[in-house]
Amino acid sequence: IYLQLFWAFSKLGRLALGGYAALPLISQQVISTYHWISHNTFTDLITISQMTPGPIAQFSTFVGQYVAHLPGALIATFGCILPSCILVSLLAYFYVKYKDMKVMKTILS
């Protein structure tokens, strides 16, 4: 179950860059593909996650907690935020490496 949680939410983390436009993808993963929660539970968790910062990551935490308690919450959240962390780290690396190039200065100005 932990590998499924990680894989499903890392997929969402990679593809859900549009925020709420990803709700059909999220629904498909947690309701249709893995049958972790019902449609009613899905709407309840989405409603609760709306009240928190980072609602998509919070939703992954809630589903992970619902499915596999604390370890599931941690794994689902890590899977959801890992793709963004990798992307930001890569962008920071390239910025530091090329920040003195004239082209980069022009682009950023």
C-alpha cells in the first residue's frame, strides 16, 4: 500500500501543476484506480483541504492518513511534494551555475 500511495501521489505531484484543474486526475487515482475512498469521502476531504495552505498536498496527507495512518500520510505527502522539490532544486542549480551569463541576466531583467 505504501508504494501505491507514493506512486499515485508522486504522479499527481508531477502532473497536477494546474491545481484544481487536476481534480479529475486525483479522483480517478483515489476513487477509480485504487478504490481507497468513496466519492463522498473524496468530497469531504477536498472540502477540508480547501481550508489549509497547499490544498493538493494536504489532500494527499488526508488520503494517506485515511488509508494507512501516519506512515501512509507521510509517504503520500512526500510523494506529492517530491517532484516539485526536484524541479525547484534543478532550477536553483542552473540559476547559480549560469547567473553571470549575459543571456541569463537579460532574460531575468
